[in-house]
Amino acid sequence: MKQGDDNLFPFTMDLKDEDGNVWATVSVIPSKDPYKRDILLIDAQNGNYSVRSITELLNILEKRKVSLEEKKKVLEFLAERLIFLERIKL
């Protein structure tokens, strides 16, 4: 799983396997509730998920045998996007 430099969408992060194939995308978007955010996992094989928490997302990544370093990258991405959304008040 690697974050690609070719990602043009600021609210998504591609998750790649060791061969460089995208197996899923993580997305952070504004929720219907103006004070909440939705975290989505769009999995190429298993469908789409709206995860209830960052912990739930990490548990899904654990089941997929994602390395600790790659999980850290996902957490950094989530933190960056959540801070950005808070600043623009979407």
C-alpha cells in the first residue's frame, strides 16, 4: 500500500499493494451533519464501506495485512484532511 503522487483528489488516498496495484481508496468528505465528517473505504474487491471510526478503518487494514508504516501514512492523511475540513468549515 503506497500513497501515489499522481493522486489529484485532495480528499482521497489510494491504497496500493506491493505490486503497485490500487486495491482501495480512503476518502474523507463532509457529512450531512455540518459538524461531522464521513470516512469511506472504497475497496475494489469487497465494495464500499462507511467506517464509523478511525479504529474501525485500522482494523480493516489489519485484516488486509497492511504494514504499520502504511497505517501511519493513512493516519497522517486522515489527520491532514480532517484539519483541512475543519478550517474551511464544510
